[in-house]
Amino acid sequence: MDIQMCDLKRQYQKIKDEIDTAIQGVIDSTAFIKGKEVNLFQDELASYLNVKHVIGCGNGTDALQIALMALNLKPGDEVITPDFTFIATVEVVALLGLTPVLVDVDPLTFTMDVSKLEEAITTNTKAIIPVHLFGQCANMDEITRIAQKNNIHVIEDTAQALGANYYHADGRVSKAGTIGTIGTTSFFPSKNLGCYGDGGALFTNDDALAAEIRSIANHGMIVRYHHDRIGVNSRLDTIQAAILRVKLKYLDSYNKARITAADSYDYLLKGCSKLVTPKRANWSSHIFHQYTLKLVETDRNKVQNKLAEKGIPSMIYYPISLHSQKAFEPYKIYNSKLFNTSELLANSVLSLPMHTELTSDEVKFITDSLLEALNC
């Protein structure tokens, strides 16, 4: 078996004719920058998410940076993020001269521990960035309640959960990324909705904020050559937008395929005391950008090596918590005692292959091999 962590080749082969036609259409038009496909994709994604505005940009990291810039935060303002996530979420905070404040994560869902959130808020706190990690939403009802109580903006990092549903306590259902002040996402190729290069987007229901975001992403312009603010050059190119238009039609079926594979993993791995399968939060669907286990009192390196011997890839997302990263040593506004869960996860998580093309035979082979490696 040729098992991949993320098999983009098999996915492409199924939609090859549509993708090739979409790309050729852009080449024929030669409208490589700000072509019509960009606006069409933005409108179609806005309709899918039921949000007023979608603004494309260069990548998911740019989306986070532009979101912070649009809120007009100033040096010294504090931004709260989870400690257990990819560095981009916190990196942009530091790049803008803002102060990152890290909080621990929930040991079951791996998303921001809302019980630790309020104690991290000070008079300087201006924004919270919850990360919808591995495919399911953070507890947005509680995060937005706390944010509204303290007059704080919420920027949702939806790079790993585009298409997930959030189930509000009052019965409403929202798409991930549409609940806070601004939502952001990445279209990195391996994402649930991925293009064939870099790409990203921001979402908002606020008309004035959308205008600000568009201007910032376009060198601070609204009228050509009239620069009303300091901006950046960050845009979704037309070929990537054309690809994303095709793949957006399949997003729900792609997410369903991931859920089916995850359900099979759960079933085949149940009963093994040396691992903990992913928790499904009752407030969110889980669309499994990653299928991430916790190993219990087990040598993770040995397990990975045994899987590799059988041609099975695995990954560690993430091996070092952000508070332990050298880049954040200057920000000593926290201490390691506050991050017990993040440190535990960094030492115990293991992600198995997860993508839209996984077959039942492949999942069975992977789980049999893992159970053998664990002596379960």
C-alpha cells in the first residue's frame, strides 16, 4: 500500500478534468491577478458560510495579520491565544509589536481552555484568537460571552476547521469562522479546502471592517494610488481561486469522507488502554483536518519507527508548546506551571494519516499496525 499523510494526487485525479479546465480558463484569459474567478469564489464561499463578506488574501498567516491590523491595535495591546497551536497564530501578534498572552488548552478537545481565559484578561487585552484545532471549534459560546463582557474582539483561526458546524446553546448553528469579529482561514494544499499553492481569506459580517480589510490587503488603497492607511500586498491569485471554486463544491463530501475515516479509526482502536482517541465536543462537529491520538505511557518514537517500517507515515502536531519556543523567550509573561496540558500533549500526541481518499483497507492496515506496535 502507498499510504500518504495527505493524498492530494488521488484527490486531484478524481476531479482532474474540472481542475484542468478551470486552470486553462484563467491562462486563456491572462487575468492572473484579480481576475473574475477571485470575486466569484469569494461570493460562493460567503454563501456557503452564510457570512456577508469574504476577502481573499495570500495565505492564512497574512489573514491573521490583516485581521489584527484592521482592528487598529497598538503596541502594548495584549492578544490572548492558546499555547498549543501552530506558531503563525502567535507569530503575527509579535510581528505587529503586540503582546502575546498564552493560555493552556483543554486536555480532551485540545482547544482553548475557557476556564483559564478570564484570568488571563487585563485592561490591556484587546483581542482573543481561539484556534479551531484539528477540525473542531473551540467553545465559542463561552469565549464570546467573556469577550463581550470585557469589550474584546474575537478573531477565529479557522485554518483547520473550514466547513465545521458550531452548535450554539440556544439552538443556532453557525459555520466555523463566522461567529467572532473576524474569521480567518488558510487554503494551504493539505487543508480541508486547499488550493494548489498558498492562499487565505478573512470573513466578517461588519461592512466597515470588510472595507478596512480590503484596503489593508491592497496596499492601504480603496481608490487606486490613494493610500489611506499602511497596508500590505496580499491577494488570492486567480488560478488558486479557480481551483478553489471547483473544490468548494466538494467540501462537504470531503469532510464527510474524513469523518467516516475517523469513525473507523475510533472503532478499530477502541479498547486499547495505551491510547486515547480524539474527543468530539458537543458544541461542534469535527471534520478531522488531523486525526490526533494521545499515547499513554508509551515511547512515541518507537511507535513511529514501527509504523514507518510498514510504510505508514505519522506526524507530531505539535512537539513543542509555544511558551517553550525560543522565539518567545522575550515574552516572559507566563510560566510553565500554567501549561501542564500543552506540555503533556506536546509529549504524547500522534497524528495518523487523514485525507479524503483513505480506504477502509488502508485504515484497517494502519490500525492493525498501530495496535501491534503498542502491543494492544
